[in-house]
Amino acid sequence: MLEALGLDTGTEAVYRAMLAEPGDGAADIARRLGTTEEAVYLAWERLAELSLVQSPAADAGPNGPNGPNDPSGPNGLGRPVGRPEPVSPALGLDHLVTRAQTELEEHRRRVAAARVTAARLASEYAELSARTTPVTVEHLPDVAQTRAKLAVLTDRVREEVMVFAPGGAQTEANRQAARPLNERLLGRGVAMRTVYLDSVRNDPATVAHARELTGLGGQVRTVATLPMRMTLVDREAAVIPVDGDDSSAGAVVLTGRGPLTALCSLFEMVWETARPLGDPARRADDGDRLDRQEAAALRLLAEGHTDEGIAKRMGLSHRTARRIATLLMERLGARSRFEAGVRAVQRGWLPSDL
């Protein structure tokens, strides 16, 4: 429960055990938790790094905390003997929470600054490139030709592939079609970054597919919503569906430095705010704030999207989208979606210019 502060499950368990029984040594704690003394010593080291324990006072006596007969010490296992003293959670955890909040605000500030800079550069460079580089559009009328074109681009790619994969859980057909292409890319040392929706974390098959990518050397992150399905190849070509809601309508292949610069900047901005697949979901500490999924749903709600539209954009089931919308309206005390938008702006959950 304290992963966001730097404590894994085992370290937190040792800390709780120390608070419950301050006099216990490493052997006692290991026995109570059903783990090893080595694991307890590792947890003590991590707790010391986080300033949640204090080193024991030196004692040169044979039976003291640093003596050779200390029952809690490892006796020559290469770790310092003696039992550290736990720091009160009121002091230690408050310090960690404050530090985490500071780091979060700094990260948000850097992302906001990067977003402004990237948008400015994209606009300036796109305008310049549009005057010197021709833009081409190739229409691919159906799914089969789209996949065939992706296979050709995959064979030609030299350095990098970047993918937006919305729609929630990936179908078995999509996973089967993508697997050999991904293996060829990553086997050649091509950098591959993929962004899925947060909702795929609830689908074991899609998570397993994403972990296959990371196991081969790819990088996978998730966000609450994605603007479109998109594949960028070497920052020189983009494959985008004609209809984001109907993949059978085919796709287009865009080339030209102007549009590609803008699309690559869009990808980088989304990637910067996305969460690595291995990171656990986090809720805001403040009960009056929203998590990522709630914030995305609220924005769509205020924009007038139906439950079905919210479900489609966020890769959720219709029932889940309706439940989230209902809970948001209850938290806001709103009787209509318009009123929910007004109240959300008043609370600072949405920008006033939405």
C-alpha cells in the first residue's frame, strides 16, 4: 500500500513488524513474517535509505547490539549487526509523502513546459517543412491491405516504430497479426514504443501480449485516452485509420516532414504522461481529487459524450463507463451532465475554458 513512497510489500511488512514489536531482532521478524533473515536485512537497508529506521547505538560489549553474541546480527554474513530502531510513521512517512508530492509537482511542471515547447516547435517546423517537402497520401481500402502495408514498412524500418493502440483489449486476431511483425522489428534492434489504454490492464491476454513486447526489448505504457490509432515508422511515415471507429474502412499512409513532425510531437507528449505497464495503478492521495481514468471520463462527460461514447474512447465496457459516470455525478452532486461540467470547473477538476 506504500509503493508510491518507495516501500515494496516486503519492506512495508518488516516496518510494520518493527513498529508492532520494537524489541524483535531479525530472526524474530523473519519467523513472524515467514521469510528469511537475509530478506529482513535487505528491508532494513531500504528503510534506512528512506530514513524510516535509525542505526543502533554502538556497543562494544559481547552481548550488545553490535557484539559478536548479538542474536539479531548475521554473524559474519557481510551485513552490519545490531537492530535498527523504527522511526515513528507520523514523522517518517510524512516526510516521504511531502517528498513524493514535491517530485510530482516538479514532474507536472516539466511536462507542461515540454508540451508548450513541443507544440511551438512542431508548429514552426511544420510550417517550414510544408514549403519544402511534398506531402503524400496513400489510401489503403481495407484491413488486409493495411496489414500488408505495415508488413512492408516493417521490413524497411531502420531505427524506430511508435504506436498508439486504442480500443481497449486487443483482439486475438490483432495480437496474432502483430506478433511476427514485432518479433522481426525487435530482433533487428529497432526501438519500439507502444501506448495502450489504461483499461487493458484488466485484460490478461492483452497484458500478456504487452509483456511479450517488453520481454523482447520493446517499451509499453498506458494512458486513460488516446486521440487515434497510429503507427509511426522512422518518423517518415504514419499509418492512420480512415475511420477511428471502423478499422474495416481501411487506412491512409502519410509522408512529408510537416505532418510527420506534428504527429511525432503528439506521440512524445502522450508518451511523457503515460505510465509504464509494470507500474501499479495509483489513486490521488486527496479524496477530493480524481485518478487518471476518472479525470478522462469526466472530460468526455462534460464534452457531451454518451456512456457508449465514453466506453469506446476509453476502451471500457458500456457498464463500466456508465458506473464511472454515475459515481462522478454523485460525487459532484449533479443531476445532469451539464451541471456536472459546471461543478467540476468550480472544484478545479476541469479547466474553465473547456
